[in-house]
Amino acid sequence: MTDRPVIVWFRNDLRIEDNPALFAARETGAPVIPLYILDDNIPHAPGSASLWWLHHSLSSLAETLEGRGAKLILRCGDSQDTLKLLADETNASHVFWNRRYYAKHIEIDKALKSDLKEQGITVETFNGSLLREPWEVETGSGGPYRVFTPFWKALKRLGPARIDTAPNLRKISGPSKSPKSEKLSSWNLLPKKPNWAKEFVTAWKPGEQGARDRLNHFLNDVIDDYASGRDRPDKDFTSRLSPHLAFGEISPLQIWKSTHEKMAEGKVSDNAAMKFLSEVAWREFSYNLLFYNEALPNEPLRENFKNYPWRDDPDGLNAWQKGMTGYPIVDAGMRQLWRTGWMHNRVRMIVASFLIKDLLIPWQEGEAWFWDTLVDADLSNNSASWQWVAGCGADAAPYFRIFNPITQGEKFDPDGEYVREFVPELKKLPKKHIHAPWKAPEGVLHDADIKLGKTYPFPIIDHAKARERALEGYNEIKGA
């Protein structure tokens, strides 16, 4: 037992349970100082919707820590300077953190680790975010996987690196006198005028308890419909765990173990469970891609796509962002994103395909919009998934796969209920016409109180012609 405290630097691991860094800190027997640093200058700092979630997640974490004996210290500034200053101020003996996997973040952590060691401070780091470290899942010849299916098979074969989750900490002793902390409210993470996040509070419960509740609801009431219904945005058949994972309010190991326990009890079918876990594995695959490809958020993995004939189309981009393209399934998705900070995964693919392949707007524009508006914005998932749709990433969709927004709507929102919820000006339209209102007879439009071009826009582009244009562009670069 020592009087010198130890620091736990929280990042995207805002939880108490299964937090290896926090557990190791507590095991020293020293007073624990939990720390969160708001660093606006860090590469890929959180977007606006993520800051809303961060506010509530930090509030929840602070309350949980205080109930167990420790105070969450909030500091704003450069991560390296702030942490070194706090370590010197408190005479800390150790600093603990869970690792990050983006090259620019790793550089920061390596430099900081070196500086702290020079100060005589012990630094210990852990895997608190992944089932397996990126370098632990390799191909037979060595090196990273570039295709998801063999990666998933290898991950299933290996299983998680840790068998058990880190024990739940009932007591975390802080120092007798805590260092100064900034007030969360002073960070102004929440929107004010206009309050574009007013509907977020009814859609989400940020924090560790919210994550547990969401997982329990999914495993007890939803998962059996997951394999067959996960592509239906009009149904509640997805886990909606993505923001909780993005902020580390729950770990993939907790999800893996809980799902396997339900399988072992015979309460969840193997098919449903493994389909769900494969989506957790896609997150792992995306982290591997980011770890081995520093340029993933900005540059296409397939370099010939740098020469693709993209268009500069501010009006088209604005119509897409506002959900005013004239294609109901696209507009419903973009409005769901704005209203709730989240979008159904099938619809994410549809709206991404529309932006990239119908409008020929670079995928980086869509990635940037998602980064700012998604509560589950995750650098690895966001980058890998946009590149997948664009056809320029690892294990990417073939270039000629261009989603038809009409048929996609008819297939996955067959009754039009998703569109009616988020595009209410079309709510009176019969399902026969709801995914292509411009094809509806005048009498039908009149009865539905729709005036195309006034109450709802005409399509901003003809999909058939746009498809041909996209294919011409892809053919130009195919042999490059």
C-alpha cells in the first residue's frame, strides 16, 4: 500500500465493469484518480452529436465512480501536457490506460509514455476495446486480413484473448484530497440554440447502465428475429449498441460472453447469435484495417479510386444532408439521422450508395457528415464502411453494386412505415406509391395532400441515368 496515487486515463472506455486499466489501478492498493481530458486538438476529435453523448456518458460515469469512492477529474487541454501536469501535481506513481489503435493516437500515447517514464512514473496499458489485438489475428502467411469472412473465421477459432471479464469494482478508493476538476457544464458540449438534439433524449440512455439495459433487452426480446429482420428499418430488430460500444460503455467481451451464455442456456439460437456476433466482428475487422492503414479515414485503400471523376455538387450534397432528395427511403434515413443521431444500418448503405454513386460526390463528404451527426461515430467503422460502399476499401462491395433507392425501399420497408415515420408529408400515400411518389397518379397525390415540388421534392436526379454515369466513371479507372 502506498500513499502516492495512481491515475486512470479514461478515453473511449467510459465504464467501470470489464475495464482492465481501472481494475489494474485498483489492484495496486493506492488511491485512484480517474481522469478524462477533453482535447479539441486531437486528430479526429468528436463531432457534434458525439459531444452530446459524451456529456451524458461522463455525467453517468462520474456518478458511478462517486458512488464507489472516487471522483472523476475533468481537465480540458492538450492531452500530453495535461496528463503530465496532473501526474506531477499529485505525485502519482503510476498511470494506466486502455490502448487506442489509430496511428496518430498511438504516436501521442507512445510519446506520453516515454515522457512519463522519464519522470519516474510507471505506465501500464491494456486492451479494453477489442476481443483480440490487431496483431493477434493474422493470415496463414502472416500479416493482416483484407477480407472479412476469413477474418471472422479466424476470430471465431481464436476466441477472445481474455476468458473472463475484469471483475466488477464495488469499491474504488480515491485520494483524501482530490485534485481540482473542471465542471462538465463549463465544456458546453450540449447544443443550445437551436437544440437539434431535443429528440435524442427519448431515443437514447447514454452510460454504462443504459448499455447493460440495451444488451439485456436485445438478448431477451429481440435477438431471435435478428438474422431474418436486421435489414428492416421499419422494425426494432437491431441491438442499437453501437454508440455504447463507440464510447466504451460496454466492451465487446461483455457482449460476446453474454451472447454465448444465452446460447449455452438454449435461450438463443446459434444462427441468430452468430449472425449478431459477426457484426461485432465487423467492428473488430474495421479496427484492424485502421491499425494497419493510417490513411483509411481520408484516402481510398484502392489507389486507382483517387482518379475517379467525382463531381463538385454543393446543391446535391445539401439536399442529401437535409433529406430532400426526392427519394423517400434516402430522405427517411437522413432525417432519422438528424432527429435521433443514428440511422439503421441497411439505410446507411442505401444513403451512402446514393451520395457516392448517384450524385458522384466523394465518399469523404459523407464520412464527414456522419462523423458530425452520428452518436455512434467511430473512426474505424465510419471509414471502413464508407470505403466498403464506395468500392475502394478492403473487402469492398463491387464497383457495379449500385443500390436502387426505389427497389431497396420496396424490399426493406414494404409497407412504407419507416418512410411515414420520418417523412411525414408522405404519410397518407398508399404503400404502392410511397417509394416513388412521382409515379403516383395526380388523384392519388391530391388525396394524400402532396404537391410535388412544393410539399415534397421531385427526385433531384434520375437513378437510371445516374447509374450509367457512375458505371462509366468506374470503367475509366478500372484498369488503372
